Amino acid sequence: MTTKNRYAEYDSLASMYDDQGTERHDLVVEQLEKLVLQHLHKSAHILDVCCGTGQIAQRLIQKGYQVTGIDGSEEMLCYARKNAPNAEFILEDARFFKFSSTFHAVISTDVGLNLVTTIEELQKVFQNVYQALRENGIFVFDLYVEELCIEDWQRTKIQGEAKENNAWISEFDYDTEKKIGCDRTTRFELIDGQWQRSNMTFRWKLYSVTDVKSTLAKVGFTDIVFYDIKNDFGVESSGHIGCFVACKG
Ligand SMILES: C[S@@+](CC[C@H](N)C(=O)[O-])C[C@H]1O[C@@H](n2cnc3c(N)ncnc32)[C@H](O)[C@@H]1O
């Protein structure tokens, strides 16, 4: 991977991201079980795109699957290699990776693909996933979608949390014209007795279900289904998330 392609914005968030409870990851794997795992054989090879700190990968490894994770943040991958030592992790940008057709399933969880901020780039991600899948392989990913989130995103929000060794505060606002939510986070971390401050800005694109479905179809995916995680699975999460399932071939 070239430094040009490297997605490093998440580096400074890695320790905080790794410090989340286990509940979300367990719920995600429960949903994956219903949507994709039950259709795979027990030693299937799964690609986790935007794998973060490897918490999902580790749970899949425990179930007996082979897992490869890609992420654009080297720091996220450092945690992933510790959390899931038996998985393979590669520093790659979801928009540019090229793998041969070896995977039985590709997953992308916790709305990592909303960080891909144009439909053209999202299409490139879908093309790369399509190429990486075997025939009849399954692609599952979750996403904030316009239909479920627009009202909530239009309200400016300030959130934060203070723990013993770290604290953060974030402000979120939404650009209605560009359909981009902007999250500005300031974080304080106690390192060797000194509080260190870092500022981060993340941009989340809000896509419509129709645009995502048509982009998947353009790339060649079939049997495309959308689920509302709250209404279809009864799962409350930090935002109202949707989930897409699509097949190659
Ligand atoms: C919200 S986290 C999700 C992590 C993981 N999927 C999970 O469920 O815990 C989003 C991840 O996407 C990664 N990411 C964002 N844009 C990326 C890109 N273009 N290519 C590769 N990774 C990317 C970030 O580095 C971060 O680790």
C-alpha cells in the first residue's frame, strides 16, 4: 500500500475505539450469524473490510473461520493483531485493494463504508469486494442510510465521555446539500502522567438505500436485500443503522 492510499485519520482514535465494551461486537456477530455465517461452511475464508481493531475478526476466528482483515489505519491494525493473533491483517485502503477471488464472504461492520464519501468511490469499494469474492460469495455491510437517519443527523449534537485515563468530546453537524455529516472530536489521553490532546475530524456520507442498491447492481451483485437493524432485528444501536446483503453470481 502506498502512503498516498493510506487512510490514517483513524490512527489517533485506535486506543479509544479498542476500549469499547464487548456488547456491540457480540450483537454484530449475532446478526452476521443470521445473515451470512449460517450459509458458510465452518472453515470458510472471510474478508473483513475496514476491520478496525479486529474485535469482529477474533470472534469469527473463535468460530473456526479463516479471516483476513484490511484497514487503512496502521494503529487500528496494531490492536487488531493483538486482539486476533490468528487472523491475517493487511494495511489497505478499501477503495484501492485488489485480491483474487478467494473469499466465501466479505463483511464490513460498524458503518466503516460511510467514511467513503462519494458514490464513485463506494462503487470502487464494491468492485474490489466483487473481485475478491468467489462465485456465490456473500457481501454483508452495514451503513447509515438517508431514509433512517436524516432527521437525527439534521440535529446538531454534542456528545462526550470521561474515563479515568481518557476523555473525549465531539460535535456533529450535517451539510444537507453535500449529504455529509461532520464529526469533530477532541480527545485527551493520560500518557506517562501527562495529558495529551488530539483533534480529529471525520466525515460520514449519507447514502440512500436506492443509490446503494443500484450501485451494487451496477457492479454485478444480485439478490440485494436491505434490512433496518432496529425494526427487522430489534437491535438498538448508537445510530439507526441499515444493513445490505448481496451475492456474487
Ligand atoms: C467505525 S470503524 C469500524 C471498525 C470495525 N469494522 C468494527 O466493526 O469494529 C471504521 C474503520 O474503517 C477504517 N477506514 C475508514 N475508511 C477506510 C478506507 N477508505 N480504507 C480502509 N479502511 C478505512 C478506519 O480506519 C476504521 O478502522
